[in-house]
Amino acid sequence: MKSWILLLAALAASAEPLAKINEIGYPKMLAAQKGKVVLVDFWATWCVPCRKEMPELAKLEAKLRARGLVVIPISADEP
């Protein structure tokens, strides 16, 4: 558990500020990534497999960011 908290903190430090997203904002968010490969990951803190995959997704994004990969994690914890 400690490692994913540190990972999220590191991602937060280097990422854009968190924003709420809805059905209208989602297509706009994707359109802002034009020309990039986008991996959208819906996850939740209560989902054990989600928490296990988060460090791997962060590593993948760090490795392929220069080639245009963007990982967008969307939390399912809040409405």
C-alpha cells in the first residue's frame, strides 16, 4: 500500500492539477491529447487489482512518454 501512495504522490507532483470530469468534459479532455496515444484507466482505491496495476502503468508511461503515451487515471471513488 505504501508504494502506490508514493507513486500517486510522484504522479501528482509531475502532473496537471486534478479536475472533475463529466460526460461533457471527457471528450474535450481526450481531444486535448490529439496526436498522442492515450490509455484511460478507470480505477478505485478500494479495488485491489487497480492498486496493483497503478505502479506498472506509471512505469509504462514514464518509459513511453517521449513517444507520445499519456496515461489518464480516472478515479471511480467519487460520483
